[in-house]
Amino acid sequence: MAKLVVANWKANLTEFSIFNFQFSMKTTVAIAAPFPFINRLQEGMIRAAQDVSRFKNGAYTGEVTAEMLKSLKVQYCLIGHSERRKYFNETKEIIEEKIKRLLEEEIIPIVCAQNETEIPKQVRDDMVIMYEPAEAISTENNFHPEDPEKVAKVVDNWKNKFKTKVLYGGSVNAENVKNYLAADGFVVGRASLNLEEFEEILKALEGRE
Ligand code: PGA
């Protein structure tokens, strides 16, 4: 089955024009752009978001709601990323509310978890889970991915238990992506910021030159 590869740009990129993507159809690629860029992704590109409000539309200054994302044709949304849990104090309760908002708009939550206890009870088989230990996230040009055997174990276990797609995230790049084929796909941060680098990952996955 085609892998799902999600480019998570995080809070990066201000110059957008270089991203004129042409992707092969062998891999499903979704771009989790920062909110201001979502509507500038080219036609046909699968749109994802990095976060959503726990609230429905209303007097919540600064919030971006699931209904708004839906109107921008967003299909996936990362939820509970370890960076959001750490820097924005996202609790399980908040994460559950966000998942509810997304499901109301038929946007697929990509629930990010470092371990099983971070996976909310609401998870059902039409959602996606991403396994990413925080210490595997790339730092300042250093990639330090999780041990592939450990990843394969966790992925198989979660796939069996939750019947969802399970992605792996954490320092994925063109050199190491093939070590993680047990996963149904990947969430790629740093290596998705540069188009050539990102394409190398897709080529490695698809066996293209
Ligand atoms: P990284 O980030 O690929 O830069 O490690 C992935 C993520 O945290 O989504």
C-alpha cells in the first residue's frame, strides 16, 4: 500500500514561492503548512494542518477552527505533537476536544504519541497515529532517529491494537527512511523544508533514481 508522507514544516519558512511541488502518485504526500500558507499550496496537493482549535467558531481570538480548515480543504491535521504538549501545555483533555472538532468536520486526525498512554481512547480505525519519541526529533541539523527495531515493534503493536495506520516521525531523511518500512508512512520535519531533500525521501521510498 502507498505510504503516507506528511511534510511538517512546523514554524518555518517565510518565503513560499520555491515550493512548486510535482510529486509522483506512488506515495501519498500531504503538506502540513503553517496556517497562513495552507491556502497557497498548489491545486491538487493534499493539505494538512499542524493544529486546530479545541473550540468551535466563536469569540476565541487567535484561534483557527476545524470548520475554517475544512473550508480550506484540509484533509489531515496533526494533533498532540510532543512540541505542542511541551510548549503549549496540551493535555489529553485538550487533545480529545481537538479530535472531536476535527471529526465533526471529517478531517482525519493524525494523533501524535510518544507512547501508548498518550493515545486517547477515542482513536478509531479511520484515524492515523504517529509514533514519535521526542528525543528522536531532529535538532540543529542533527538527525538522531529512533532504533528501527524499536519502531517496528511499536508500529506493529499499535497497528494490531488500534487497527489504524501508524506513521513514524523523528529525524526521517533520505538515508534512513528505508529502515522504517514497517510504518505506514512518515511525518518529516527538517528534511521536508528543502524540496530537493524531500524529493530524495520520496525517491528512496519509491525506488526511483
Ligand atoms: P524532524 O521532525 O523530522 O525534524 O525530526 C518531525 C516532527 O517532529 O514532526
